[in-house]
Amino acid sequence: MTEPATTKPATPAKTAAVPLLITGVVLVALSLLLGLWLLTRADEPFTIDEWWNVTVAEWWNPVLAAICHFMDWVGAGWFGVFAVPIGVGLVLVLVRRPWAAAFFIAAEALTALVVQVQKHLFGRVRPEDIIVISDHGSYPSGHVANAAAIAVALFVIFPRAWVAVVGAAWVLLMAFSRTYLHAHWLSDTLGGALAGAGATLLVAAAFAVPMAREAARAVPKEPSLG
């Protein structure tokens, strides 16, 4: 008798891709739902949006303003959109992590796409007291989405506690800077964080298997005692 064909067991990387995919879909869906909620309000900001916008205006000082203007520059434009992804990608290639480099660049690209689609879909009006030049659409914050994409992507590549802490601090600082400059409402930054993290996890799911193999090869082998 011929033995029945056995099903090949799923690799740990394939198994890990499933929660990444589900979490990514959920986060992107939440950013869309928040945008739809805002759309039903006909550009009327939430109470917490108005409160926070007034609160940060009372904290104005030149040093804090300079820091926030720096965050405005580093988080977008040619530096944030091109220099950061390409620069990080080149570093990863140099340390022999080409799949990680491709993942990082793809995550940045998908995040930018998700943000632009939502900006044009919802067309939310920015705060009237904005003090920097920005593109169309207040929701979601592209700067915060980009910061979240960087933070999540680096944690996927280097899963260390300190990477998570530094990444979270970077996202929070970017979110604060966008509201401090009145470029976004507080809810815009939440939507940006959801969109950036979600898009990155979707790409992480797609790259899970080759990145896992690559990471395993990158780990130095223990010297044999024999």
C-alpha cells in the first residue's frame, strides 16, 4: 500500500507571518475607521484635539520650537522620504542583510502610499494656526506614519527591548512636534501611527520567511568544544 502523503509542517517564520499580517490589517483598518469618523464630523475637531492645540500653544519657547522645526525637516521632504530609507537600506546591505534592506524600503514605500491615499480620501483641514508649510490633508500625519514605520521596521529587524523603547520615544517626539507646530490635530498623529505601524507589519508578513533565514545566517555560530 502507498503511504498517504504527509503535509509539510509550517516553518516558524511562516507561522510568525500570520499574526504580523492580522495585526497589520487591524491597524490599517483602525486608521481608516478613524478617518471615516472624522469625515462624518465635517472637519469639526474632537474636543481633545482643540484642548491639545490650545495647550501646546501655551508652552511656546524658542528652544522647543527649534527642536520641533528640526523634527519637521528630518521627518519628511527629501531627507525623510529618500535619504533615510536609502541610507538605512545601504547600511543593511553592507552588513549582509539585503532582505532586511528590501523590507525596510518596501515598508517606507507602502506607508507613504497608505498615507497619501487617506489624505486624499478624507481631505481633513489642518489647524488654522499652523506655522509650517505642509501638503494637502491633515489626516493622517505623514511625519508620524513615517516615524512609526521606521520604529516598527527596525524592531522587526533587530528585536531588542532598547530598540522598541527608542522607537516609541521617536514616534512620540514626532507626534508632539507636529501638534506643537500646529501642523496636525492630535487625532491626526494617532491615525499616522496606526497607518505606519500597520503598513510596516503587512510588509513584514510578506518578508517574514526570507528575513528569518537571513537573520539565522547572520547569527555567529558557537565554537565547538571538540
